[in-house]
Amino acid sequence: MSYDLTEPVHWQGRQWAVTAYGIEALDGMYHVAAAEIWPGPDGTLPWFDALRRRYGTDHDDLEAALTVARSLWPCRASYGRVGDPHAASSTVRA
């Protein structure tokens, strides 16, 4: 099964990619909007913790994707500067 990543693809690892949308699983199962790559007001990233707990998640690759995404969108307010300006309208899609 193949999945078309949102263009442009800024970085692609073994299991995760950083795209115009945000962070996407290469198999198309999970998508995290760029607006969600920074902790919320409570200081947590629930999607990140949930994905790390899933069996088969490549932790190093997910952490690398998060690092790359944060370099593209250095703060919550900058998510629209690279890629899809509608990225804030969703969080994790599965």
C-alpha cells in the first residue's frame, strides 16, 4: 500500500516525513498538523506520547521528524509560513 505525502516533502526518514502539512507517517496512518508540533498551554504533546507508545513506532525517526519540523516552524505562530496555511485546522489524523 502506498501513500502520497503532502508536497513538498522537506525531510523523509525511515517511517516519518516532514511535509507541508506537518509530520506524516510514510504509511499514511498518522498525520500531525504543523500547528501541533509545539506543546500546548499545559506543556504536553499528547500525540507524541501516544505515537511513542504504539508498537512499531521508530522512536528515533519520530524524534528526528519533530526536530526537523520545529526547525521549519520555530514557534506555534509560524506554522503557516511553510506549506499549507490550513494546517492549524486539524491535529492528528488517523
